[in-house]
Amino acid sequence: MQPPASTPSGEELHALVSAHAEREGPLLPILHDLQDSFGHIPEASHKPICDILNISRAELHGVISFYHDFREAPAGRHVLKVCRAESCQSVGGAVIAEALLAKLGLDWHGTTTNGAMTVEPVYCLGLCACGPAVMIDDRVIGRVDEAKLDKVLAETGA
């Protein structure tokens, strides 16, 4: 389950960023701490990070957008990652993904209106022999069909 989303105070941000400022290569540890603490990388954290690390906003944006697990907006209480790799696609993954998005009325990276679930594409969960595969929070599920997805949606309240 994802941590509750909140907006950090200026003191919280400064303390979190400053705790890593003297490390070699501090940016990724800072971003991970922010994500763990707030469920996303709050926009309010961008300026303090850039100021303390003496990097540009473009450089920060490049790092955040490069790593798919960093979010700029809070995720739902649960995150469902759907494998989009060729192996899963070849055994029905595309059909399952389209049905899921249609059922929830979402696009990729969308969150249900009740905040229960965010749906994200991933490009391999390592279950190539058991595709199509999904991951709900930290639980990987192989040989996914519509019934298994319906069970996941019911369990999460999506």
C-alpha cells in the first residue's frame, strides 16, 4: 500500500534534502526519501532541491521523468502495474490491459475517482513464462485473466 499523500512543510523539505546534501550523488536518495515520505515528489520540493544541490530545474525534471517509479502526483492507495513487454503481449496482455483501462475508465497513470488504484504500464515484471503478468503493490500475479483482475479490483476497492 502506498504511503498517504501530503504536502510537506518547508522545514520538512529542507531537513530531508539537507540530510543528503553532503553525500556524493545525493539526488536519487533525496528523491527516494521524498517519494517514501509523501507518496510522490511534491512540486514544492523542486526549488529547495535545485538550490541546495546547485542543479537546474531541467536537470531535476530529467531525473524524475527518467525513472518511472518517481511520481509527481500522489498515486492511489494501491498501484497496479501491468506488464507491457512483448512476452506478455503475445499471450493476451494487450487485451487484458485494454479491458482493465476501459473497466476503470482510465488511461495509463490514471487514478480511480475514489483514490483506490493507480494503473501504470511497466516493461517486464520478470514473469515471462507466466504472462500476462501484473503487480499489485508488491505482489506479482502471473497468468492473469479477466477473473483474476476482477478479484484484484474487488480486493482493493477499485
